[in-house]
Amino acid sequence: MRPRPVLAAVLFMTVCVALVACGTAGEEAAGDTRDGSPTVAESAVAGIDPDGPGCVVGARTPDGQQLATAGLADVEDGAAITEDTIFDIASVSKQMTAGAIALLVVDGDLSLDDPIDELLDLPLDTTDVTVGDLLHHTSGLPDYTGLLDAGDDEVTTNDDAVTSLEDQELAFDPGTDFEYSNTNYQLLGQVVDVVTGEDLVTFSTQELFGPLGMDDTVVRDDQGDLLPGQAQGYEAAGDGWTAVGTSWQQTGDGAVHSTVPDLLRWAELFLDDPTEEGLGSAAWLEVMTTPGPVLDGGVGYGGGLAIDEVDDGLLLSHAGSWVGVASSLQMLPDAGLAVAVLCNGDDIDADGMASELLDTLAAEA
């Protein structure tokens, strides 16, 4: 049983690096150094073992984009990670699920005040739990990942996750406290299905990823085999690594598979001017970036995003750690900055790398 926590694990492997950096066509890459010194993205991955699992690091700034890669997508056959390598992005997925919910809200098909027991048939008392409680982790629902009696290699489904909640009790009265629970977003994925008649896989492709040109991004409900171009996941084992994976097939709380360039396209929703309606509109952004009624140690939680006030304005972020992967997406909309880090070793500190890179870019802005 493996939880999908907010924060990535915190051990960082060191040695050497294989690098790639790029900019948008016709413009200089952000941080490009004409004297041959490394860009800030390249420096961020400069300690990763080139013969082990690694990462793709990307940054979007007002001056352009830069990417850097390090490590192997498959340690056994020596296949290098490239900027287009696909990763399971773990809990960074939650903001995409929230994005789908926000679309339904701005279109008038759903309200954050809608009671969950009018939308879903659940095997426990959810009286007074609303859609907004799920979105903001204020429901009190227990985390199904700690309730499912199944190993990583056993196939479990959305129905299994719901069944695991049978006869469980809420940890607190809805709306009165904050407790991060993957159950909240797993259920939000099912709300999308109930309201639209389309599962989260289909809805996300048609309404989120397709319009944004995120052609290498998909929600997977068939976990088990790797996608073409996907990095194998690893965990540290002594002086080496062990290939790991999962056959858990829940969606909503995780299961998005993507690339760093695609995540930077997603980040543009928060960095660029709002669209007139729908995805990326002011109304959609309000749902995504308005924190719930209860703070977590002073930090708010909006639509799949931690929301914090820092010196450079509003910081929107989320990290993830799952079986053999680590991920982070951090954004400073007021500064026009976004950083994405995807890694195929679950003991690599993807979130720490993203924070350091974002701090460096903000200091240079």
C-alpha cells in the first residue's frame, strides 16, 4: 500500500549529468548563457547520476523556456531521459481533476456547494460533505490508499477504492478542519463522470489536454504496462535501483501521465492573461486559486494547488510521490514564472529541486 502524499520524498542522488536546453523558436532560451556556462535548469540537474534514474527539469519565464535532462529512462537498457519522456506525475494530477471540476462549475453544471450524497452512492455517512469539501480537503474522509488491502502489483479499481470506505467514519465535521486525503480527488473524478456522462479519461482529453495542445498527456485507468516513451520507475536498493510500478487503476487523485513541456503548457493558464470563457477564464481561475475555508499550517489549498503568499506574490504549487516517481509543479503568476520537475526515482527530491530553481529564477527576474 503506497500513499500519494502532497510532498515528494527527500533524498537526492549525486554524481554527474547529461543536459539538453532549448528555447522557443526564434527567441533566446531563458537563462541562455552565451559564454557556455550552464543555464539555471542545467545547474538544477547537475548532481544526478547519469547512469541511474533521473529527471526532466523545465522553466517558463517571461523571456522564454529552458529544459534540462539527466539520467536514464530505463537503467537496464541504458535509454536516456529526453525532454519528451513521459512520467506518471502522481499527485500533481490533482490540479487537472480540479480543472475539470472548475469547468463544470463555471459552465453552471455543478456547484461547490452541491452535497456529495446527491451525486455519489457511497458506503459511509457523507451528510454535509460538499463538492467544495472534496476540492479543499475539508471533508474528513479517510484516505483509501491506507485502507485498500492490496500490493502495488495487484489490480485495484475506482470501485475498490470506494468499497474500502465502507463503515468508515469522518475524521471531523466537514468544513471544520483540513486533512489531505486522496479519497477526495478520487471521488471528484467520479463526480465528473456522473455530471457529464464521460469518464475522467475522456473528459480530460477532450476538454483540458486537447485544447491546450498537451498531446503527450493522458489520464490512465489501465495502469500496469508502460506507455511508449514512458520512463520506468525506480526506488533505491542498496547501491543500485529496483524497477517498480503499480497496477492500481484509480483516477482523479493521480494517474495523469505527462511531460515537462506539456506541464509548462498547463502552467500558462495561470501565467497568461485570462481567456474570455471556460478553461483559463477569470471565473475558472477563481475556482482554482481560491483557498478553502481551512488553512494547512498557514497555507491555503485551492483546486489541486497549495496557495501561499510569498515575497514574489502568490505561489501556486503541488508535488507528488508515488511508486517509483517524484514530481513538482510550482508557479509564481505575478512574476510570470513556472517550474516543472518530473523524475523516475521516488527518492529524488523533485519538489526541492523545483523550489531552488524557482527561487533562483525569481532572484534573477
